[in-house]
Amino acid sequence: ESTIHTKWAGTQVAFFEETDSTNNEIRRLAEQGAPHGTLAVAERQLGGKGRRGRVWTSPAGVGIWMSMLLRPQIDPMAASMLTLVMALSTRRGIEKATGLKSEIKWPNDLVLNKKKICGILTEMSTELMEIQYVIPGTGINVNQMEFPDDIKATATSLRIESGKIQKRSEIIAAIMEAFEGYYDTFIETQDMSGLIEEYNANLVNLGNEVCVLDPAGEYRGVSEGINKEGALLVRLSDGTLKEIISGEVSVRGV
Ligand code: BTN
């Protein structure tokens, strides 16, 4: 096991051989008063949750299935940006631990050679317009050699892309170290202004034609990166700039 050299991020780790979902474990721990920075890690999830109600396949031993407890004192509107902060940290941590340079697919997927290696599902609890806690849950495909039929065209693992078995504990430690720094930067302004440059520099969609689906319809345009609110800026063919708000849309085609 590698040691996590942080002040608070991941200094307390709850480990589960098997659980429904580490997001649920963190919710339970949060309700019992667990501190900011607590991390839940599972070997296997039986009810791994993806975004938009999808299932997240979480087999034993081959992935990083982890969730973090955050207790930020920020506006609930700003909290969804913590998902972007986690995406940035995960990208950096993976690179530091393995040398693999993944790219961010807005808002919070990581891709390697255009295939998905990581997804993040953030859940939160608010009371009287105040944040009680935020739970970014991160799934990383690390040592899988194959994927179920329904996702094998679009998913890959660090092992498949590098040809090497990767150490999960080192990746987790590197993510926690990166997260602590990025989180502080985020909290100073409670927006992405200090992180935009690094986020956009690693964005797979940047300058690409993207197709955005949101409740209001479908847009095609060129991605110009995020703004300080974490919205994706898309230049439509008529020249107007559209702000796509995180969580409302899916971006097709990396
Ligand atoms: C997505 O891309 O749809 C998000 C996937 C998030 C998966 C992680 S695995 C750890 C945590 N626990 C869950 O049930 N989901 C997240």
C-alpha cells in the first residue's frame, strides 16, 4: 500500500471488499459525521451507479471504485464544479502514477485514445439551501482485459492502453495529492477561474465539432472550452456562442 501524503484528502479511508456503491457508503458515513476528505474504496460494487441512471459495471479487483466526502462551505450552485475539479485531479493523478496522458471529455469523463477510462458521478445533500456534503464518486478502469459487449466499443482500461498491470493504490494516492491542491485553488474563488487553463489544455473536445443534446434540443458547433462557471462554450455555425451548463447535456462524439 502506498501512503497518501496529504493534509486531509484521503487521510481516512474506509475500505469495502463488496458494497452496493461507494457513493452510498460515503452518504452513510456522512450522516454519521465523518470528516471532510474521507474516502471510501471498494474492491467490487454490486450496484455501481453511472450518470443519468445508468449502471456502472464494477467487477472485483480490476478497477478503482471510490467516493470522497466533501463538506465545502460554498453556494450550492458552485458545487457541481467539484466534479470538474475531480476530473482534473484524476487526470493528473493517473499521469503521475502511470505516465499515461488521458484527456478530459467535458464535463467529467476521461478518455485515452478516445475511449473511456473514467467516469465521475457527483451526488450532494443540501438543507435549507446550504450544502451538507458533496460526494464525487470516481470509477477508473485500471486492469480490465475485456469489457461487456454493450460497452466494449467505447471503454478501455489503463492496462489495455499501456500493456502493463497498474498499481491501484499508487493511482489513488496521486489523485488525492492532486485533488488537495486543485480544491484549494477552486475554493479561493469558488469557480473554475484558477483552473480553466489547465482544464482546457487537457480537453479532448477543444476545437472539435461537438454535438450537444440538451432538453431544449440538439446543437452542433465547435467547442471552445469551459468558462469560469464550468459551462462548455460552443460556437454555433451562425457565430453565436452557446453556454452549455454541466449536467444538462451530453456531448456526443469526442
Ligand atoms: C459515469 O460515467 O456515468 C459515472 C460513473 C461513476 C462510477 C463511480 S464508481 C465509484 C462511485 N460509486 C458509484 O456507484 N458510482 C461512482
